[in-house]
Amino acid sequence: MSLRSRRRVVLLGATGSIGESALRVIAAHPDKLELIGIASRSNASRLAAIASSHRVRHVAIADEAAAKLAAEEGSVPRDTILHAGERGLIELATLPEADVVLVAVVGTAGLAPALAALAAGKDLALASKEILVLAGKFVMEAARRSGARLLPVDSEHAAVAQCLSGHPRNDVARVILTASGGAFRDFPLEKLSQVTRADALRHPNWSMGPKITVDSATLANKGLELIEAQWLFGLKPGQCAAVIHSQSIVHCLVEFVDGVMLAQLSPPSMTFPIQRALLPDSATRGVDHALDLMKQFSLDFKPVDESRYPLYRLARKTMEAGGVTPAIFNASNEVAVEAFLDGRIDFLAISDVVDHTLQNVPSFEPTDLPSVLAIDAEARSIAAERCRRSAGSRITSSPSR
Ligand code: NDP
Ligand code: MG
């Protein structure tokens, strides 16, 4: 491949965990990939370091104040162009020279740039699953309208896409996503009320950003992924399931109507699905080693125990309810996880906040994006109030904490 045919990549969320893995993939394939734009919320010094080492031309900082400071202090290299605010992220996502936009921004802040990238006909490599849970209908419509490709980065969904490839959709009975079970999969249930932020962030298999690590401990992550799978692969709720698989080596199982299953296996490293999304047209030498079958290992599977993971049960119900219910689930979960990470609420309060919000925000079938965004805002405000009450009752009931 000549340098002129390299795929030009824009990476939103470059300073995060997915961002790090994506940079490793890009650095390993200088003949195939070129990084032309990077963005984050506020980490200007890390963006500057990436811009220098990868010779990136465009840098965006979403936080206006941080962008202003970076411009005043000249913290990004002189030959880069600095873009500011959400507008700046959209400018990067629609750069005429970009071929693929990787959205790896935590939560739903990447929605507008993702929609803009699709409208501009760019391939969208999507890590931020929350975007599909919030607005799957409108994201999929945007992709259909422009003919742009939506390439899953989430390891399970990248695996499903591979297993489905070449099979008529009517042949597929079910898609089963695997879940590691997170930090507390073997933890005594009666002690879950005492777990700390540090406990929840100790994931057994994956090294990831804090929000998704907590979502893995509650299994909200797998719930979000079932909804993500529904949108990506056009599945009915009854066709999406999950199973606990503690080794995180099998990423999905696709069951066909004749009872045969296909599985996809790789070591637990995000470089595998990221590379598939950035270079979707052919398999290329991997960054990390393949599984070593000369070493003994086992694979086990067990059903999800919903009494351990109430948020998984809520997410499944949410998926069945449809309409804006998944958006309410996602918004309240984001607010509650942030409160837990800030030390304002206990671990078990996360599911209480989500349950309360689901019961207090009415659902409907959305016909436009603004109505979904309004529900998202309403759910966030109700969830935030519930967090305040939860924090207040914690202080009253245990003054020593
Ligand atoms: P991290 O917390 O490690 O990184 C988050 C990134 O998002 C940082 O670059 C951060 O910038 C940036 N960011 C946060 N808010 C904004 C904003 N408003 N505008 C622009 N950028 C912003 O998260 P992860 O990399 O773990 O996860 C990113 C996404 O990928 C999530 O949606 C997650 O669910 C998904 N995902 C992650 C996996 C993983 O292995 N980590 C696996 C599958 C999916 P800054 O550093 O400046 O704050
Ligand atoms: Mg995943």
C-alpha cells in the first residue's frame, strides 16, 4: 500500500484507555494508517505529546476553558491547528481528508461528532456504546442515509460482526455476548454494601477507563451492550443474551437456527477489535500476540445471576420496553456512576438511582432526536436529585464516614 492510500484516522478520546490502544495500532501500521486529528476533554499536555510523536495536524479540546488556556500557553505544537469546544470535535469529525473517525469519548458527549461524521460519509468506528443506547435509531438512520459504515469497536460486537459475516440474517437465532462478571463476580453478596471505589476499579481481566470498569462491576456494561447489539445487528430483544465467561477469551457466540454456534476468540486486548475497525477490509498482522494454545487454559461459561447484578436485570427490561427507556437507563447510570466515583454514593445506590429514575420518567417512542435529548436531560436531573438524597441519608445514618 503506498503512503497516499493510507487510511486517515481522527481519534476522539485520544487520551483515554481506548485512545491508548488505538495509538498502539496506528503506530504499528505506519504504512496503512495515518493519524490526522485527536481530541479529548481537557488533557492538553497529553494531546500535545501525542501530536508531536504522531505528527498530528489537528487537535481539539472539548472543554472551552482548557482550550483557551492551551492556546494562551501555546501548549500544543506550533504547526498544529487547535479546535475548541464541541464545535471543535465536529470540525475534526468532518475534516475533508478524514477516512475514519474513531469515537472513544466516555459517555454520550461524542454523539454530535459521531452523527456529523456519518453525515459527511466517514466510516465511524464506534467505541462509545452509550451513544447507541441514547440514540440508536437516529445514529443508524444517519448511517443508512449517507451509506457510511458503522464499525463496532466494542470487543463483543466486533466479534459478532465477524461471526455474522457471510451468513443470511434469517439463519441467526441468537447473539450471546460474554461478560467477565467484573470486580465482584465472586464477592460475598452481603458485603457488596461496603465495597469502595478502589475495589470496583480492580477489574480481573481488562484495563479500561473508570466509568466502564464500574459498569463491568455492576454488569450495566453488558446491559448497554445488549442494546448496542440490537441496533448494530437489527436484532429483537429475545435474540440478545449474555453469559458469564470469566476468562474473557471468547468474546461472543452466535447461535444459528440449526443449533450450531460460532465463537470468536482472542486474548483480552482491545487492539484486536480496534484494528479490525480501522482496517476493516483485510486482516493485518496483529499488535498483540494471538492465543498460545501450547499453554493450558480452560474456558467456562455460566448464566448471569441477576440477584448479584440488578442493573443487568433493569437493562434487559429496558431493552424489552424500547422507546426512550434505554436512554433513561443510560443517563441515570452515567449520573450514578459519576456520583459513586466521586465518593458521593455507595456502590449499591447506583442501581437504586437507575431504578428510581426509570420509574419516574415516562417513556415514549421518539420521532426526533431533540425529544430524546430532552428525556436524557430530565433523567439526569432526576437521577442527580436521587444521588443527593442518597448522599444525605448516608451522612445521617453513618456520621463517621
Ligand atoms: P477513559 O475514561 O479511559 O477515556 C475517556 C476519554 O474521553 C478521554 O480521552 C477523555 O478526555 C475523553 N472525554 C471525556 N469527556 C469528553 C468530552 N466531553 N469531550 C471530548 N472528550 C471527552 O474511557 P475508555 O477509553 O475506557 O472508554 C471510552 C469509551 O469506549 C466508553 O464509551 C466506553 O464504554 C467504550 N469502551 C471502552 C473499552 C475499554 O476497553 N476501555 C471497551 C469497549 C468500549 P480527557 O482525558 O481529557 O478527560
Ligand atoms: Mg465490551
